[in-house]
Amino acid sequence: MVFEQHEYEHLDVLAAEAIGEPGQRRFRLIAGTPGDIISLWMEKEQLQALGLAIEQLLEQLQDTGLDTDSITPERLPMLAPVDPTAPEYQVGKMAIGYDDESRLVAFFAHDIEQESDAEPVFTGRSSIESASGLAEEIAEVVAAGRPRCPRCGEVIGPEGHVCPHSNGHLPWDPNTESEPH
């Protein structure tokens, strides 16, 4: 299968989004320029890993002497809804890097069906501020799902949760004021 490559020297659109109800959500990264936007669909864990990778990159840049504390995260606005005919890819692997010369963060994504040595379907560059804003947005999108049990960390569904730490007793409902003891 031949994949079209999408390369953006500077991203004007860069956003994370979850679509659907908690427990049934699909996640994507929306990237491009006005009039030329693509959707990069991924698993929740992949999106979360991308956010963490951006945060780690910023920490590494600080270790090299770049003052990342003075960076104000900037979220790039969605100027219009994503066109239903816009290209879409299911991300198999994604990477990020930093270009010292241009002072831009580079993003690379491969479709899940691509050969491992193929060129990425998506390459885009953004400012450090935009990448930092994306990391914040990703954290919010991922956290907006179903609550987790404070005792065991498992997801609490709409029907409640039987925590193993309660030895199978006392189902915990997130709508009550306190957790079981």
C-alpha cells in the first residue's frame, strides 16, 4: 500500500481530541495548516505517551541550557471543524525530536500498516510553546475519561467498582461522598 506523505514546515493546527463517551472514546491528534489538516488516530496510551515524551523533551532541553521555565505554553486554535474528507491515519509509531537550528519540535508518525523502514506519513514542526501547550492539552484529554479507584487504580465504570482491596466486598460508587474503608 502506498501512503501519501504530509510534511509541514510549521504547524498552525496542533490539537489533541477524544471523541465519544468515557470508556468508548477514540483519540486523535489533529495537525496541519488551515485548509490542509490530517487526523492521526491513536490509542489512549499512545496519546498519553506522546504528552509525556514532550514533557521529557522539554526537561532535556533545560538540561542543555535552554530556559524552558520561561516558556509559556501556547495552544493552537482549531480554526474550523476537521473536514470529514481530510486524510486519516492509524498511528503505529510516533517519534519527536528537537531541531536546534530552527528551534522547533519535530513530530513524526507512521501508519500502523506501513513497513518499518518507510518514510513517515506525517512530519510536522511546531514551536516549543505549541508543543508544551499540546502536552497540557493531552493531559487534560486523557484525564477527562472515567475516574480511577483511589485504592487500586482500576477504572470505575458507570455501574461502580468492586475494589480488590476490599476483598470483593463493598462496591464503591464514585457518586457517593466517601470510598469504602
